[in-house]
Amino acid sequence: MKSFIDVLIMRWLLLNSAGAVLLWYGWDTGTIQSVFFLDQTYISEAILTVFVFGWALCSYRIYQCSHALNRVAGALRTIFPDKRERFNITTEAYVSTVVRFNNSLLLMGIAGTMYGLVVAISGIDLNNLGDASTVGQELSKMMSGLHTMFVTTLTGLLSALWLGIHLTVLENAYRKLFLARGQ
């Protein structure tokens, strides 16, 4: 019987290898640099920081779960319906911190969107729109806010999506663990 640690670690490696290829491509094309260079609010950096902590926590929990699954791999039993509720509560306790990180990424992306929208709208001086020489400056201010809006939204969504995939792997691993233990 193939050990669970091999399966979980291989899934983790496959998932993160795909992510590394995507990051390399983004770096090679200059997309990643432009996100951080042009975001003057540093919201994208904050989102990245929360993502890294959430990713590290989820990866560590996957590693822990894979070791625990190896210890109980031979003791698989059928779970009875009266134990399912306890299983759901216990699984939630193990993955709730990672879920909070994932939700925080989404909220930070939305907050960046709102901030960028406020910058875009407040940067426009309606009195200067009639003067052709200042229209370019007003549009530049507005575009800065729109850039912040789109970049932070995209950063928050993509990082939440990536951590969500890790979260799914973690939840499935804990489900197997609790089923194996018969809890």
C-alpha cells in the first residue's frame, strides 16, 4: 500500500511546481515587477505577505497530516453516522486558521479595490477638465487609482485562489485522517 505521505507530498510538490512555473513566467514577462513597482500603496506587498504566511501554515499542516496518515494507514475503519458531526467540528478546528488567511487575502484585495477607486475619483479636479493642458494630468491621477484598484484586486484574488487550492488538499487530507482514525 502506497503511504499517504508520498501521495500528499507529491500532490503538494506538483501543485507548487505548477505555481513556480507560473511565477517564473510572470517574472520573465515583467508582470510581477510591474505589479509591485507601480503599486504605490503597498497593498500588494501586504497581500503577498499574508499569502506567504498562509501558504507556509497550510504546507506545514499538510506535512503534519501526511505523517499522521502514515501512522494510521493500516487502521482504516468505516465511520458511523453519529461520528460525522464530531469529524466536521474537528476538521474545522484544524483548517480554520488557513481559512482565515484565505478570507483575509480576499478582503485585502477588496480593500485595495475600494482604495484605488477612491484615489481614482478623488484625484480628478472637475474645474481643470475644461482646460486642455491639464486634462492629461487629471487622467494620469485617475489612472494611478485605477491601476491600484485592478492590481490589488488581481493580487488578492489570485493569491486567495492559490491558497484555496492548498486548503482543499489540506481538508481532504484531514478527512482521510479522521476517517482512518474512526473519529
